[in-house]
Amino acid sequence: MGIFDIAACLITLAALFGYVNLRFIKLPTTIGVMLISLCFSVGLVLLSLVNPAIVETGKQFMQGIDFNEAVLDCMLSFLLFAGALHVNLNDLANQKRLIAILASVGVVLSTFIVGTIVYFLLSAFGIQFSYIYCLLFGALVSPTDPVAVLGILKTAGVPKSLETKITGESLFNDGVGVVVFLAILGIATGKSDGSVGDIAELFLLEAGGGVVLGAVFGALAYFLLKTIDNYQVEVLVTLALVMGVYSLALALHMSGPLAMVVAGLMIGNHGRRLAMSDTTRDHLDKFWELIDEVLNAILFVLIGLEFLVLTINGTNVLLGLIAIPIVLLARLIAVSIPIAALKPFKQFSKGVVPILTWGGLRGGISVALALAIPAGPEREVFLTMTYVIVIFSIAVQGLTLKPLIKKVTA
């Protein structure tokens, strides 16, 4: 099946599931589309008991899609830029210390907490994986997913300061989380000796390089936008910025996600305010909002359909269910420590710890990273565990975040 056929099927399913959700179920779009897609997958599996060819067709379709490449090398660039485009830089600057700590120290701390507990959990079930692979699992479930977070926040009614904290953290810790994952993956596969120098070099090149790349080309795009007044060309410039810079970042082994966040912040603040007419601003906002909504729907359809190609094993599912409170505990610790350290210097909103903990959703990026683990027993176990955590995170945490916010801020 060619790329056009795959895209046609995914967009058709996204449109159909989106319509069913909006017309009948009325859940937030991301949650509704994913749950309908998951039910669709389960339905195909049940129908395969009557006609095995049905689920085989579904499996072949999903095997023709490289989920890791589709998410990390394609969709993520558009989604991060679209998300960063509407973040106020001044609001972000006011929360910079907490966001920086959560997106760096918080991710690393959570990685070690989850990895260590899961190592002993697996041993209790008679599964002997090396500690470094357990840390790899910790790294892929520790970053909050900006796509899932931003999709839920639109309807959650979060106070402005808290919304900035959650949004800012999710945008930046995604890029940092991928770098942490790559560093541990290099050690696990023997491509890196794990020395401080090697890890520091990786962080400097990936994270630092991504930020610089985003800033340089974001500034260049800003200059181009400022010298013209034609919304068609200006929208095209932002599209070129996203696709060209992300592709360049991947080629240079720099962090494409961080480059997109920085570029999106520059265009969304200085660009929208100083380099665009009202007409251009209106068209740009509508264009990127549409891109965001369409790709979000497709991504959550993919998450639901991924069920078709999972090797479902009762033990692995049980491990995933047990890992849910472990991941939440790690998140609670990673959030509580920085906030406790900053409380003498900064006032925080009521309920900040429970909201940040419960609002740290996991999504497609975690699944994509799990699929990047080399083939082997570790990949099979961790992929199922990750999928269980992601489904719980989006469906349960996503649906209960709004009531939680009302309760703890009342």
C-alpha cells in the first residue's frame, strides 16, 4: 500500500471517528478519537474469531506504517510548532525556573525512579532484564507528551499560571526526554561507553544545537515576514521553517523538537506582533490551528490502531497496570521536589502539585520511543507496558483532569 493510500485511510478514519465523537459521544476530540479507534481495533480482533482475514488486513495496514518515524520524524515538527505558536513568551519567562527544572532535572529524576522500581518489579515476576534497559523504559515514559497535554488543556479550564507551567514543561521536556532516551539507548546497545563526556557531548549537540538552530532560523523567518505583506507567502514561510529546519536538525543530529519549540515561540510572539498584518495573523492562526487539529486526530487514530500489532500477553498487561502508579509516583516526586525548593522564592497557585502530577499525560511520543527499542524480549514487554500507561493517561487522567482542577482550586 502506497503513502497516498495509507494517508487516505487514516484521514478517512480520523474524519469518521471525529464525527461520531462530536455527534454522539461528545468527549474531548483527542480522547474520543483514540477511544473509538481502540474500540474499532478490539472489534476487528473479535471479528477475526469468525474471519481471521479481517484482523490480518488490519495488521498488514499498520505494519506498513512506521509509527516511530511518522510521529518523531514527521508529525511532531508540525504539532510542536503549532503548540508553541500560541504560548506567550512573557508568561513563559515568569515560570522559567520551574519549567527549566521540571524539563531537565524532573525528567532525569523520574527516569531513575521508574527504571529502578521497574527493575525490581520485573525481577519479582521472574523477568531478568538489565538495569540499563529498565532505565530506558523510565526514560520513554517520563516526559509528558505535549500533543496529549495541549489537546486536553483546551477544554480543562486550567488557571492561566498553571496552564503556562504545564504547557511550557510539556513543550521542552519532550526534547530533553528524547535526548535522555537516546543517551541511555546508546549505552544499552553498546554504541556509547556511558562516560560523562559522551553524555555531555550528546546533550550539548542535541539539546543545545536544537535551541540554537531554532533561534537562528526563527530569527531569519521573522526578518523575511517583516519585509513582506502577503499572507499566502507568509504562511508558506512558516511551513518552510517547520519542515526545512526539522529536516536539517535530524540530518545534523540535533534536537528537532527543541528547534521547533524555539522557532514557534519566536514567530508566535515577535513575529505575530511585529511582522504581520491583522489579515496575515488571522490566516496564520487558522492555518496552524487546522494543521494541529488534523494531525492530532490522525495521531490518536494511530494510537488506537496500534493495538492491532501488539503482542498481547496477560503478564505484560498486568505489568503495565502495576507500572501506572509507579509512573505517577515518580511524577509526583519529580514535581514536588522542585516546587518545594522554589517555594521560599516564589508563590504558587493552589493545587499546583496534584494538577501538575495528574496533568502530566503520556501519549504517542512514548509509544514511538518504545518502538525504537531494538527487537528483543525487552521491546515486547516494554511496548505493551507503555501502551497500557498511555491509554490510562489519555483516557483516565485526561477525562478526570477538569474535575480535579475544580476540586483542588475551589
